[in-house]
Amino acid sequence: MSTESTTLAQVSAGFAAAVETAGASTVLVNARRRIPASGVVWSADGTIVTAHHVIERDEVEVVLADGSKHQATVAGRDPGSDIAVLKIGPAGLTPALRAPAGSAKVGNLVLAVGRPSLEGPMASLGVVGAIGGPWRTFRGGEVEGYIRTDTTFFPGFSGGPLVDAEGRVVGINSARLGRGAGLTVPVAAVERIAADLLAGGQVRRAYLGISSQVARLPVALAALAGGRETGLLIISVEPDSPARRPRLRSCGAENGRTSPLPSANVLDAPAGGLAASRALLRKEHEAPAPEC
């Protein structure tokens, strides 16, 4: 056997061993009508991490690598990052090995692993093509990082791990986050999200409740803003959001006073300039401007 063949056989055996290692802690998650999804044993006490979007009903069944079936409860879920945490009764499970934070590099060979059926783990090989973040998903949630690979996420791979050549988890796969192009949430982000979900059932993030777009400031406002040429044009304010609360105000620089946060067009000053704009906002709310 040639040296090249021997090396290739060793690499192949190494990847098979990595899948075997990861497969021992990769589970089947049955919580939807279609094909089941995958999950990862996160800790020995019965904590399972999976994808949020695959949990479509209250009755959740988890099938471990040994074939045993267990009813699971949802400890928490975060639609923004597409991460959910489940709990099952048995302790003494085999948790996944986790790669050190930041260990994945562009160009690394990685494996997407899933267990969408009772036939055993499945895997696909690929290369890390990009690492980035933070970024805002199409659902509006902010994820602190992402890993993009050319691995194939077969049906049911969401919630399963992306692993390195040693079988260590570098992230959790989601076919939903990339809107057609699967993405992976890095392990460090998953650790923080899972901890928040276990502690309170949700991830607390800053939330204002407005829709806005960048707009060029009128000359008068730009001068008061220290020469800043653009600002946020408020398009709408969601009902019952923090932006609708009476105490929330939009601060301005005119005589050290403020105006209530309006429902639209804060920065779309009329021809009269800043004074006319403020008069318009105050008239809209029929209230005097409070002190800032």
C-alpha cells in the first residue's frame, strides 16, 4: 500500500472515529409531524440542546444513542438564535465533548452530525467557509456569532452538532437561520444561551419595539446633533412595547427639553425646521414636553 493510500485511510478512519464520538451524544428529537430532528446531550443530568424550530408540539420524545426513549420537557427556547433546551429524566448520560471557544477556523474540515432516524447517526463532511458575527437574523433576533460551512444539512440535521476532526462540538446546526443556507451557532454562544434558558426559560435581550430606517437629518437637526448627517426614522411603534410606555421619551437638544416618543417620523422634520417638528410632536401627544 502506498504512503498516499495509507494517509488517506488514516484520515478516513479519523473522521469515522469523530462521528462515533459525536454520535454517542447525538439524539433523535421527535416533536413534529414530519421527519424527526436531532439534538445534543449537553450535560449528564439530562439536559438536551436542540433547535427551536423543530419543537412544534408539547409532547416531545428523545431517543438516545442506545435506542432508549424518554419523554422530555421544554426547559426554554430562544427563537432568535433557534436554540431550545430540553430536560429528560435519566442522569448519567454521556455529554458531548465541546471544542474550546474560537477553535474553529476558516478552512478547517468539519462534520455535520445528525440522528433523524433510528438507524444510527448520519454525517456530512465540509469546510468552514466563514466565521462572523454578531448578526441579526431574519426573525429580528441577534446572534453573537455564526459559522458557515459547505456541509450538507440533511433533513432532520437541525439541532445536531457541527464537530471537528476529534468529534468535539464546535456549534449547533440550524437549517432555519440562514433562510435556505444552513448556519451553525458557535459553541460559546450556545453555552450562554443554554444557561439563560435553564435559569429562566428565555433569553433576555434589549428590546424597544420600533421599526426604523436610516434617514438623512434636516439641516437644523444635523447642526444640533453635532454635525451628524443621519439618524433613525421611526416608521412604527409596536403595541404594548417599551416604546409605547408613557415614561419613555426621545431626548432632544432644544433648551434641554424632550418630546414623547412619537408613533412615526421623528426625524422627518417639516419645512419649519426643528421648532415646527417639536410643535408637531407635542400636538400629536397633546402633552407638554417633560424635562430630560
